[in-house]
Amino acid sequence: MTRASGPTGLAVIAAAFAACAPSLATMQPAHVAPKGHFQATAGLEVGIPTGAIVRAIDAGKTLSDAAAQGSLTADQERQVFEAGVNVLASPPSVGPHLALAYTPVERFEIGVRYAGDGWRVGTRYQILRHDEAPFDLTVGAGLSRSAYAIPVGDIIPILQVDDFTRWTVDVPVLVGTSRSWYRIWAGPKLLWSHFATALRLSIPGGDTELASFEGQATYVGGQAGLALGYRHLFFGVELTLAEMFGSASVTATSLPAVRPVDFSGFVVYPAFGLLGEI
């Protein structure tokens, strides 16, 4: 008989949670627009967490082997559970990248972006200009929040799942140059992300938390991009490569505690789209 307690039971609970990966794309040149002008981006980004994919494939093999034997060992249960947490915390993703930035004063930019199923607000300051120095150099900071509603209550009215909420802080640094027909940029990539959700029993006497899912991740890497066009409109491609260091934990009132799951791995994050400056 297949065991259904311990980590396997936690994996079933975790499977009720959906995750949205943070956006690693920048899709901006290494300069801000002149004072009183806008930069805009409309594109598509793809996230490929190689570690999560490999662990999911390994877990699938584990299930196949266990099916042939008719049972799961404790180690196999743990492997399946960890693979599930990996996919939840760092899933493969495809989504839009929509951004608008404005320069209210010379060299200083404020902007808003929708990507990774969430909104980001940020700012950049241009330290160097290629017409005064060998290259353009900008630094900035951004804060994004994404929340994904999980409608379990539509199926089981007494069960409620908090929105899967992720907060992300990023520090963009870009070096590059631009002319009337091209933009080129590159720089280091650093993000820190925290996410959480909970499963609750909602009855007339009050709410009781049944399980919670929480974790954090740090992304360290680099990116490079190239856009070709003329004057105001360009088609750009960008590639981000980052090492992710992350851990997540699931706790449940009715199941044994398990140690935090390490979902670290390498992330490949390409993006492409249209860049405009007016």
C-alpha cells in the first residue's frame, strides 16, 4: 500500500498552492530618456528554472519506479515533496512584459511595470552618458508585488487559501551605449524575493490555519540586451542568466514537520519585444 502521510501528505497540500515566478527581465537601455520624455516596452519574457525542471523529471522517474514496486519509501516521498515545492516556488513561466518610464528631471527616471503576474515601481539615475564618457551607466532600485488568488473555496466552501503573495526587491545596474539605430546594454542582476500563503478552515466558530507555505530566494547573475531600429522604435532581445539561492518551508497542524526545502538552481530568462522612446 502506498503511504499517504508525512511528506506525501504535505505535497498534496502544497499542490493546492500556485506560484508565480519573479520577473528577471529589464528590457531597458542603459540610458534614461531626456527630461520630459518617456520610455516604453511591450514584450514577452520566459523563465526556465533548470533546477526545478530537473528535480521534477527525477521525481517523475521516482513515481514510475514506485508504481512498479507498489509503494513509496520515505526517501522517495521526500524527493517527490521537494520536487513539488521546487515547482511551486520557482515554476517555469511565460508572460507579458509591459513597462512605462518617465524622466521628470534630467538623468532621473521613475517607472511602472507589469510582469511576472505583478506590478513593479522603480526608479533609475543615469550616472554616465556616452556623449560625455566612454559609455552610459545607470543604477536604480525597484519593488514589485504579485498576488495570485487560488479559488479553492469555490469547490470546498469551508476551505480558504490566502493569495499567494510575492514581494521582490531588485537593484538594476546597466552599462551600454546607444545611437539612432541601436541600443546595447549589459550588467549584473540582483534580486531578493519573499513569498507566502496559507490554507485555512473557515467555519462559523472562526478560522483555523491548516497549513502555511513560505520561502525566500536570492538571484545573482547578469544580463545583456540588444535592440535594433530607428530613432523612436526598436526591436530588442535580452538574456538573463542567474544563480538562484532559495529555500521554502511548509508547515501543517495535522502533519509532521519537515525541514525547509532547498530549491536553489540556475535560471535562464530570455525576453524580447518592442522598445520605444518619445
